[in-house]
Amino acid sequence: MKKSITLLRVLKHLVSEEEIQEIAASHGYKDTARKLCQFYSSAY
């Protein structure tokens, strides 16, 4: 079974990393566990 998630790949093409960071900052989200970074690295 393939471990990659197609939804993450699609979402990465729809929303840029800068937009994700901007949205997170506007909601007061602080990425202490680097989940957003993992999201973008796992989307490949």
C-alpha cells in the first residue's frame, strides 16, 4: 500500500505555503511541533 496521501498533494497545489502561514498567523496558531512543515514535506 502506498503511504502517500493524494489529498495533501492536491491541497499543496491549491494553497501555497505562504498562504498557509498567513492563515495560521491570522488565527494565532503557533507551529511549535512543525506540523505545517511536515505537511508540506509529506505532500511530495
